[in-house]
Amino acid sequence: MRFDLSDLRLFLNVVEAGSITHGAERTHLAIAAASTRIRNMEAALGTALLNRQRQGIQPTPVGRTLAHHARMLLQQAERMHGDLAQYAEGIKGQVRLLSNTNALTEFLPEPLSDFLASHPQVNIDLEERLSDEIVAAVAEGTADVGIVAGTVEVAGLEVLPFRVDRFVLVVATNHSLSTAKQISFAEVLDFDFVGLDRASALQRFLSEKAERTGRRLRLRVQLRSFDAVCRLVECNVGIGVVPATTAERHAKTMSIHKIELADDWAIRKLTICVRSQADLPIYARELVRHLAAQPLSRTAGEGAESRISVRGEVG
């Protein structure tokens, strides 16, 4: 059996069109030439590939198997040509990246800046979502790459480790909780909170956790960044939940106290998920490898931020 890509493309066109005549037209071949090539394929296999009927053709079981493999081989050939063309012409493209709040605010800015600086013809469409929404979007193919909490179910997707962080409670140094070292989320629901904007994935997550206990968060004010949350916590407007990396950074310059949350969900293992690295465009595969690489450079490239389109409240 020696079938070239032209044979496979002709056969797939015939099967999809439901007739040799229309399949030949799609392949830009004369009907006689198309019929001869398909008969030659059947002769090489020693079995019929098509059932020829008045109403058209139907593939035999062997024909359906061949069509399946032909479709995969032709798709792979198209990806190969696309990847090679990108090297010749200069890589151009856009990656749709979805991320939860924690990864987006604490861990993505530096590696994305580095990547964009070294890939001047690639743009990134970045959007904040809840982890389960991200998994669904990646699985459906409406997003190329997702960064999610390690606790979310990602069956059927390829997963790579990204970062590990944890959420902590921050209070003013003169707050009544300022001597505590560890506490559960349920124990602090009677206090006023400083939170993120309602569109924030994290704020929706925390509100859901409170509602599961039959309570509601007492939000005094909602802001657009963890930095702003820490500033108002310092002023004793309320308490807040932020990543440990944020709390540790601001504790050096602000009068705030960090308290570990005893809840299991507070530990945040962040992972990268894709449908299939092999099926991604080459520039998207390079982004995935860059984000998963350790350690990451701290140098941000000039002009990188202008090529990141961010949708949703980044909190």
C-alpha cells in the first residue's frame, strides 16, 4: 500500500461529498481520473472502499477506517506546513490565555513580559475567569491555554505545573485578630471585609464559600487590585484575603499582619492546561514551555505590555 497525500485527499473528498463526481470536482480532477485512482487504491488494499449506489456512494467499514486516518494525516500535514511557513515568514499569531485571579495578578506579568519581548510578532489575549470556566473553555477549543487551581478537574487535558502559592488573611496590626497565626475562613465571617470587584474570579469564589456556610461576606468596599485591598486593610476598613506573596511583599512597607487560613482550598497549586500541546500553533507551544520553565527571568521587555489584551477585572 502506497497512498500519497493526493490519493488520501481525493478519497476523503469523495466520502464527504457522497459521490465520486462531486469529490472529483473538489479535488479538481476529471471524473475518470478520480475513479481510476480510487480503483487503484482498492486494488492495492485488496478490498472495496466504497459501496456504489444510485443515490451516491457510502464507505465500507474499511473505507470509514481509511477516511479516519486520512483526515488525521492531512490535518497533521497542514499543521506541519503552517509551522514551517511561520519559521520562514516570521512567527505571527495570537494566543488566547485564560487565568484565575491569583495567577494573573501574582505570577503572570513577568513571564508574559519576557515572552513577548522575545516574540515580537505574537500577541496575547488574556482574560480572567474561574478555574472551572477555564477548563471548559480549553476543552471546547475556545481558549488555547489556561492557568487554573490544581484542585479543579481537568480530565482529558494535558497539564503542566505552574506555581504554588496560598491565600492568607490580612488584618491591620491593631486589629483584634492581629495576634492570630492561623484561622479558618468560617471563623472570620462576622468581620467586615475589603474585597475585589464583583467581576473578580476570586471574589466570586470567596462569596460562594461563605454562602455554603449559610453566611454572606460583609463587604465594606470592593477594589480592583490586591495592592489596594492591602492599603485599605492597613487603614482598618476591614480584613482581606490575598495571596501570601502579596501579603509578604506589602508587610515590608505597610502595617498589616498575615494570618494563615486553615482551609484546604487556601493552598493554591496552579497548573497550566491545554487540549494538546502537539495541536497548538508553534508560538502557543513556546508560550506553554516558557510559562512552565523554572526559574523565570525577572527582566521585562520594552513594549511587551502593549501587546497583552486583558479582558475582565484583573483584581
